[in-house]
Amino acid sequence: FLLPLSKVDENMERAHRINAVNSEKFWFRSEVVPGDFCQLSPRPSKTANDESEEMTISEIVNGRGNFPGLIPLCYAYLDHIQCDSLSFARIDKYLTFIKRRASGDLLTPAAFMRKFVQEHPEYKKDSVVTQGIAYDLLRACDEIGRGARA
């Protein structure tokens, strides 16, 4: 997934914006599957398929139009290697989580914390996170980590 460093820098700048996962587009390779799928010789430094385009995180991860998406490629690989059902079930949980996070169905950690603080009864809309807010946020994070809170 080679990409010029200038586009990587641009992606990093965009990624730091609030709600970037849902509102920004990022540079990504237009072609992720090489034309010669079983390539035995070293890859040349530049090929005809090196074009990149701007896509949302959901499009990169879940696919769109002729672009397959990274999650469908993972499933295709698991099918190709004939992944056993126990391993598939475990991997599927992670891939489903990533898929939902990328599509905006699940909050990112930053969005969760921002929402938690903004909805906390002690928050006065003054950009000050009190000790009480911080304590409650850490407790909420601990509960999520232990599976005691959704």
C-alpha cells in the first residue's frame, strides 16, 4: 500500500481533526490487489496501478464501487486459506468491530470521551475538565475495559 510521503503527511493532518473518521477523506491506493496476483519477482518502484484517490475511512475499510475495501479482502483471505471456524469466529469479532467503527456505527475513543465530558453534569461548557469529570471518565473507561459497561 505504497503512498507518496506528501499524501501520508496530508492524511495525518486530516486525521487530527475532530470526527475525522466520519467527516474527512484520506488518500489511499486506488488499486490494492496487484494485476499479477502471484507476483514472484520483486515489485518495481512504480507501476501503472500506483494511483491514489481520496476516500472516507468507511470506503477504505468497507469498500465502494470497484474498490473492494480492506475488510472484504481480509474475509477473502480467510476463505482462501480455509480458516477453521473457531479462528474465523474470533477474527470475525475484530473485523466486525473495525467495520462498525469505520462506518460510524461505533464511537471512536476520542468521540466517546468528548461526548462523556460534554454530557457530564459537572461540565460547564468552559473547556475545564474537573477532577470529578476525570474520575468518572476513568471509571467509565475501566468498566468498558472489564466488559461491565457497553
